[in-house]
Amino acid sequence: MKRLKITFLAVCLSLTAYSDENNYKIRWGIGLLSEEIQLQKDDYKLNAGASSISGISSNATHTIMSSLSFFRLLPKGQILGTVCDLLLDRPIDSATVKVKRQRSEDRIQMTDGNGKYIFDKHRLIFGTYTLTVTRKGYYPATRTIKLRGTTTKNIALCPLKRNIPANIWKMWSPPATPETSTTINGNTIIVGSNLGGINNIGDLEIRCYRWDANADDDPLYGKYRRPPLIRTGESYWLKSYGAEANLLVGEVVNSTTQTITLSSGWNQIANPFNFMVSKSDILIGTQPLTSDLWGWTDTEYLSSEAILPWKGYFLYANEACELTVPPVPCDDSSVSVSILNDNYLWSIKLSASSGIYSDRENLIGIAKDGKGNTSPEPPTPHVDNYVRLVISNSYAQEIRSQMADSNEWDISVVSTTGEPTTLSWSDVSAIPEEYGVYLIDGDNVIDMRKSQQSTINSQQLKIKVAKGGGLINERLEITEVISYPNPTSGEVTFRSTLLTGGADLKVKIYNIVGQVVKETGLISD
């Protein structure tokens, strides 16, 4: 029997309309899907239920026609993204990325030198996929993806170990349940339940402390105590003396919702999982968590939008309660949150710095909606050097509900670096012009509208925002209020909020090259 070569195919349909597998209606095979996706050949895979289709032979003198029993379009898409190190935020090459759809074979890609991977649309149809990423030295990560067109999924992998540099305090936590014993392999420590206080390991000395809200204040250690156990969901101050320590934990990874018990006051908490969790997914009691999560960056506290494995955070609770952390991964690399709020009528952001250390996330201001806000300052970090700025004795933020003619905030700045300390500020221009804004540093008065920072001389400062004579009550010496004469009339006008309540003046007149040509005596009121 002679075989004929098929040179052309045709399909005969008895349907007036058909749909794709997601029930998008397409009449006669042309037009738009309900989600405005243009029907194109490369975006769909033909799935026919009959084995016979029309054909015309190369020397065709006749045509054989038959109808399909059904006709469906399977829309195709692609999955792409980047794999990165969760702690270092840098790409990971040679990671294995596997996608699988129910009743289909695994598809595997490797990340390139920039940590990127892609599964092109010629191989994947719309549906739900399981994506698994593995790499030596990291915990594996699994995510569920609903493929619709081009889907981007970035994955952040948590390392199996964390290095603690020598002679530096780190806020640390285990991302998995620790082993039951401490095993030493050179300078590698598998953290176990008996790590606490001081552990002498040859030349390596490990110290570990944790804040205990229920402890009595100690003159030297405050409420810091040596923990009897190391647990997930709790964080610790850890320091390795003499050499770097490589910290490992057990392989028992939490996969169900975790509950962390909070005491009234400050709590040193941690992420109980080996992936990042967004603050928006965490509950305190039965309500969404809105309080600040303060993480230590080695030089300062910063408020965080998410909790990361291996790290630690301070959280303030008004009363004893429970924190509920669900196993919901967040792969967004943006974990910092601005402390500014749209409901503030105005606010001044304050920062104190000395050397490499700083305390930047501090606010004073007035609320637009009449609802003030205070955010407690986290406890003094258990580190050797730090800078700490505190508002009104205990706050990192103090936003008041009402604006008075005279407003005053007490500011305390403590530095242990032994270097000069600089106070910086921003956003003063939002304050109404009729108010003077001044920093009172001992006998020095700094106009905060004319500069943005000052090297401070004392630990106790005041910031005053007030109209006219209500600004300064005590006797202060103000220097260098400069004015220039009107070129036509010769009149000179001195403008200062401080003068409206009465003052003693001494006037100096300079020539064009800056020489004093006349000086008055003291002029009262």
C-alpha cells in the first residue's frame, strides 16, 4: 500500500463557539478573552478529543473530512524569577528550581550567575504549580503558584548556618528547632538546649543573654539574663570572644502556625520559621500587629515591616498576651518601613549619630486627626557601643493630638562611643511659619529652620515649637541675628520670634568688607 505525504492540514468544526479550559468564551476562534487576552497562536495549546482530522494528499484529487468530537484551547504561560540569599540579599547561582503540576512531569531549571531562572511558555499551561528551590548550604523552599500568563516569583533562601564575627554582639535566633546537645567541631557550634550564659570552648568563649520583662532590674545588666534554653520564636544577644563562630541548628523546621507568649512590657522575639514573614500577617491577641518591631543592625535599631530568620526583634506589649505567626512566606526583599504617617499634621524626624553608630527612627509632631501616638523606645542594646535617643524619657516617637501656642519635647541622647555626637533633623518646613522651632542645648539656642544638624554639648536637650514670646521663658543669649539695611530708606528690620516678648539688644554695624564700624551699648526691651 502506497503512503501519501501530507502537505496541508485543515480542521472542520461543527461548533459555533468554543472555550478554553478556564471557560473563556471565544466565538469562531477569534476575538478577545474575558480578561482582554488577545487570542494568539503562541499563547494556546490545541487539545482535540478526536484522532482523525482533515487531510489533503500531495497529489490530492479528493479530500477526506471528519469533525472533531470536541475542541479546547489550553492557555500557556511562563514562570520566571530570581533566587537570592535571604540575609545577604544577593543572587544565588546554580540553585535547582523545579516546577510540578498535578499529573504532569517535573520541569527543572538552574539559576544563572545572576540568580535568574525561567520556564518558557511553550512548556507550561495555565494552572496551579508547586515550585521547589534547593541549593547546598540553604534550607529548601517550596511555594505554590497560580500560573496566569507571565508569572514572576522571586524566592529568598535561608542559609543553614550563620557566622557570628568575633567580639561583636549580635541579636540572634534559631530558624529551626535546636538539637538536644551542643556539639563542637572546631569553631562550629551546633546550638543546643544547654547554650546559655558563658560557655568556654577551648579558646572560644560564647556569651548569651536575653531580655526578661519579669526580671528585677540589675545595676549592671538591667533585665538581661542568661537563658536556660534556646528556643525558636525567641531571640538572644550572642557574642563570640576570640574567634568567629559558625552557628548551626537542627533540621526540625516548623511548618504550622506558631504561638509566642508575650509578657507585659518589652519582649525579645524571633521568627520561628526559616522564611521571611510579613508583619501584616502576624496577630497580637486577635488583632493585626501594629506595634513597631525593632531589629538591631549592628549600629542602631530600625523598625521592620517583616521578621527574618536568624535575626531578633524587640516588641512591646501593653499586657501579657500571645503573638500568632502563620507559616506564610514573604519573598519581598523590602523589609524596612518608613515611620512617617499621612495622618500627621507635621512631624520632625530626629537622628543622633556618633562615629558609625546612630539612632535614626525618632519622631516628634502633631497629629492631623487629633489622635496622638507614642511608640516606646526599645531597651538599651546589649552591645559595647551604641547611640540612644529617647523622647520624653521613654519614647522613640511622640506625636501629640493637639497643637498649642507653645510646645516642648524633652530629648535625651546617650552615646558610649567617646566621640562627638551630632543631632540631625528634617521636615521642619512643614511647621506653620508663625511658629519658631528651636533646639535648646544648655545655653545654646539653635534655630532649626536655618540648619539641619548640630554637634550637641549635653545629654539633656529640649525642642520648642512656639508662637512669639511663648517660646523662651528662661534667660538665654541669642547671637548673630543678622539683617541688612533697606538700600533706599536705610532702615534696618530685625526679625526673630524671640524678640516679640521683649529682649535686651546689642547692635553691631559692619562695613562692606566685614569690619565693625559702630557698636551700641545694651538696649533693654
